Amino acid sequence: MGIFSSTDKKKGNTEWLNLDELSLVDVSKELNTSLNMEPRLFNRFRKEEVEEMLNEASLLKAIEKRGYPHSKLSIEVLNDYDNRIYVKTFDDQILIHMRLKVSEFHLRGDDEKFPMVYIDWLLTQNLHHSPERLKKELYFGQEYPGLNVFTEITNFIRILAKKLGSSGAFNVPEYFHDAVLFARKFRFIDPEKEGIFRALIKSFRGLNLRLLSSHIHKDRVSFSNGEPYRWTYGEMISCTDPYLEKKVFHETYFKRVDEIKEKFSFKLNS
């Protein structure tokens, strides 16, 4: 599915991380580069190596099961830190587009920095379906239905993060439904944001995700006391470094998430 509808997404009200202060990490200091060489992902991984990671994540097999047996991989390097991965049909139509960066990640009030893969853009689309015919079934930001390969994509990104030697990956989901999909492997850094997110899911358990996301982004959801609810962006992180995992997601974090989750509930406005 189309996870993000715009690149370099709006920051919103973020208290834990200032994206404007991110500095890029040179992952290729020791490597010789040349414009005549084949593009390498983050100036390190050849196309064949990226394809191995995609296979390890079972992503290409999943695409084949969706009806695309002859997909092909291409890599576009914008610079040493900003790279695009495409999986396309045999006639060059885009099935998957990932734009990834490597950035130094740090929490507010903390001097430690961690190299992280930043998911700047993520798109999947099932071109077998007509967008006109399925218009009512599309999420915000979509032109085509997704491929339902999100688990495999996040597996790939975590594999890539490990092989890069980074501490994990992070993103800023623009829509509620994006956050729900990321929540399988990612959590909001801010425990209050995570708690509100979990409270939303709990309050509308059983409601179709597409419909719920539509209600949220059309401002049709409010707190149970009648106060309007507005979706705001927040950073979600998936750690591959055990040290960072324990540093961010500790006992106090989970206790606060549970407190917020139990404190708030939501309702649909008529």
C-alpha cells in the first residue's frame, strides 16, 4: 500500500526527536567510489546483495504470490546517504518504491547518538486492480491497493539495518493506518503517543481499519469526554541494537503506555 503520500514528511508536534537536527552518517568513509561503478545501496551493497536480503525477508516470493512472477530490482543512488530501491514489473511499472536514508539518531536530552535507517518514503501498489473500480477501498494517499507485503518489507529493512551495522530503523507515519502496519515491528518513542495509539485501537476494536483511519483523518473521532482528537505525527522506532532497545523501551516506558491506554477512550462523532 502507499505508506506515505509525500517525501520529507511534516514533523508535527514532536518532543523526543528533532528531525531538523538529524545529521547524515557517511557509511562509506573507507570505500573508494566512482561514478562509473554500478550503484550500490548506501555505497556498500551490490544489487545482487540487496536481492539476497529481499529473498531472506521473503519479499520477492511474496510479490510473486501476488501475481508478479517476473519482477525486477533496481537501485538509484541520490548520494551516499539517500538511496531508492525499486521492485518493478517486467515492463517497468513500479510495484515497490523505498526511499531510505542513514541518519544519526538521538533522543532529546541525551548525548548518545545511534546510526539508524530512516524510512523517508514507502510505496507498494497492486497494479492488477483498477483504482477507479476500487476507489472506495483505498486508504488516504493511495492510487492503487497495496500488495499486502508490509511484514516482508519491515523484515528487509531490519535485515538491512543489521548488515549496515546501524542500531535499527525509524519512521514518521503520516496516517493512522500506516502506524498500525508499522506497529508490528515499531513503537512510538513517546510513551504517551504510544498509549494514545493503543487506546484508539482498543476503543475501535473490530472496526475496519480503512474506515477507522478515514474517520480519524476526517476529524470524526473524539475523546470519550467530547474533546476533539487530532492525529499528530510521531517517530516510531524498531531497534536491532539490544542496548538501544533497553534504553528506549524500558519498564517505565511500558508502565506509562499502559497508564495512558487505560486512561483514555474514544468515540465516533455522529
